[in-house]
Amino acid sequence: MDQRGSFTSRIGFILAAAGSAVGLGNIWKFPYETGQNGGAAFLLIYLALTFLFCYPVMVGEISIGRRVGLDAYGSYNKLGGKKWGFLGLYGILCGIMILSFYNVVAGWAFGYFLEISFSDLLTEENYGAFFGRYVVDFWDNLIFSLCFMFITAFIVVKGVQGGIERASKIMMPTLFVILIALIVYSLTLPNAMDGVRFYLLPDFSEITLETLYSGMGQAFFSLSLGMGALITYGSYVNKQQNILKSALTITFLDISVAFLAGLLIFPLVFSQGQSPEQGPALVFVVLPGIFQAMGPVLGKVVGGGFFLLLCFAALTSTISLLEVPVAYMVDQKKVPRKISVWILAALVFILGIPSMLSQGAVDIFSSLSFYNDKSALDFVSEVFSDISLPLGGCLMTIFISRRWNSKNMSEEIANGNPRYKGSFIESYINFTITYVCPVLLGLFSILIIIDKFFGLDKIL
Ligand code: PFF
């Protein structure tokens, strides 16, 4: 059996990479970050950062992967020598740790989908209070996240074409259909337009330094950048594909889903007179309360639909997070795909247990004294995604400009796009990757580290 495999078509790659990008980051994280950071102003910053800086980083990652045709470690190692291989290992570690907490949140979404759709909970329960009870219940968490990890592993075992590409081709279009149907409904609710105004009319006085680096962290997480996921997916892409166009489509799809998720959630929140600044609980606490208010039948349909959507989005992302270390085991350690997948899935699941127990179930995990009394889930998500992804992006752009050479990158991009060389976009991408990204991403990474560990407001 061919252990490596490749995507069969341009659309297959685009949907798989967009599937990796579109996930909890768009539907769960983006709305609460936007709600906490002032609404429309955050949205604007986010869009600008994505197109100006993240797009070139994405093009860079995909070209590294396609150039070598190996996992993240193998790619850096081959292009830059052993010393740079650590960057691949860094990405693999981030992938494993991000998946460990991501799978817990995906498990919540899965549990909510089942509870809303198939139990009588909507008639009996106050959904707002349900979340608090639900996340401290160890067995619920264990079972739902175990199921989610199992489904993820099951798809990844089937390989790039039969598993990842096939699943993405079905789930991504379905996700769009469910999302649009829910938005149409939410816009018809009373006071929905207050939510639309909060979301779309910017108040520039809301923009602070924190808006900027939170926006960058969110953009990296949402686009799956900075840890080699797109190096890995890029390694399955053939030389005829136009990387620039594919990356642009992936970016558009990712932004569209985040944008649409906001357009769904803020009208719902405002129609119930709720505050948009609820943080991570926004989707799990506020929305179910709203579904309950819709009545038992409609609430079940709309609420079940929403959480099914969240599960689909999360699944195409957990697949890509698991694929990063799996590709490493297959390419570097020559371990058969099937065995790699099950070993890694078990490892990641075990590493996720502290996050699973951190919402009140076990005190030491719920309040880490060395991390400002935040939970283990916050710790893992902030250290391995908010901090490590922009830092990984910074190191990757340093690798391209100082070691691999942007001329080589241009050559790789020109495969499948002969007019690239000498174009404006080539100059823009080279300039951004050589000068802007290393400095800007380095600076933002330092600011985020200071903020998360010491609190920037206490220092400035
Ligand atoms: N982009 C995913 C999301 O928005 O939910 C999360 C993610 C997936 C981050 C894959 C990093 C990654 F490599």
C-alpha cells in the first residue's frame, strides 16, 4: 500500500486544507474573541492581518511542503539541514498539544449535539446552567471526547484520498448549507439588527495593542498556520497546482465561515438581550439558552443543526491536526499508517485528560498556580496556539528568507503558475516574508508571552 498518498484534484486539496482551517476557531473562538474585543473593529483588523500577512505565510508553508514532499520535520531537514529540523519537531509538538485540548472542546460540541437532538433536555433544563454541570462531569467528557478522537482516527487511518479528501468533500459543503439556513432564521428575530450593527459598524476607539496581537493569534489559529499543517498537506499536492490561487481560495473560505458564524451568533445574542462579552462560554452557554427559548421542536432542530455544524467543522480540523504527527511517523520512522494513527490518537487523548478535568472537576487542573490560576485547558491553548503559532510563523519566515532562500520559494510557486516570476505579487510575498513577518510576528510573539504570563496592562 502507498503509505503517503496524494490529493487527487485541486478541489480535493482546497477542501481538505479549508477543512483544516475552518473549525472551532471560526465558529466557537472567532465570535467570542470578536465579542470581547469590540465587535466590528476586531473584524476589520482580523481581515487586514489575514490578507496582508497570513496569506504570504500560507503560500510559504504550502510551497515548502510541495517542494520536498515530506512531513514537516522531513521538509525542514531536507531544505535546511538537521539544525532546522527542530522547527518541524516544534510544529509536531504544537499539533499534538493543540489536538489534546481541541478534542475536549470538540467533545463538548458532540455531547451537546446528541443531548439537544435526542434527549428531552430542552423541555426540562435551563441550558445556560447545563454547561456548568456538563463540563465538570468527567464521564460525559471522557466518553464524548473519546468518541470524537475515535472518529478522527478512523478517518485518518483511511489515508489522504479515501479518508481526508473524501470526508472533506462531503462535510465542507454541508457545513455551508447548515450555516446559511441558520443565519436566515436568526436574521428574522426581533432586535437581530442590533447584533448586526455591533458586528458590522466599527468603533475605532476600541482598537488597542491587544486587539492587534489577539487578531494575529486568532488569524494564525484559524488558518492553521505556524505548525506545519499546511507543509504536511502541501506535501500531498501535485506540481501542476497553482499554489497562489489555492491559498487564496482557502483563505476566502476560512474567512467566509468565520464571518458567517458572527453573522449567525450576534443577531441571536442580541435578540435575547444578552451580552456579547461572555468569552469561551458564548457558544455553549448563550446559544443553548436561546434554542430553549425557541420552544421544544424548533429549538431541537435549530440547536441540533448548529452543534452538528460545529462537529463537522471540528472534525475536518482534528483530522489535519492528527495528520501532522502521523505523516512524521510514516515518513521518518517508517511506522505503518494504521499503527501510527492509533498510537498517536491514544497519546493525544491521554495528554488531553488534564484539560478535560480543568473546568472544575479537579482543583489542581482547574486553577494552575504557576499560570495566574487559569485552567489547564487555558494553559495548553494559550501556550501552544496563541503564543506558539505566531512564533512558529516567525521562525518559518526566518527559515525561508535566511536559509532556504526566497528565490527557491519563487521557483516552487512558479510550478503551476508560470507568470508568477517577475510579478507584483512575487515582490510582495518576498518582501513580506523576508522583512515584515519576521519582525512583526517576533514582536507580537513577545507581547503575547508577556501578556499571558505577566499581564501586559500591569507592565505598561
Ligand atoms: N484552524 C483550526 C480552527 O480554526 O479550528 C484549528 C487548527 C487546525 C489549528 C489545524 C492548527 C492546525 F494545524
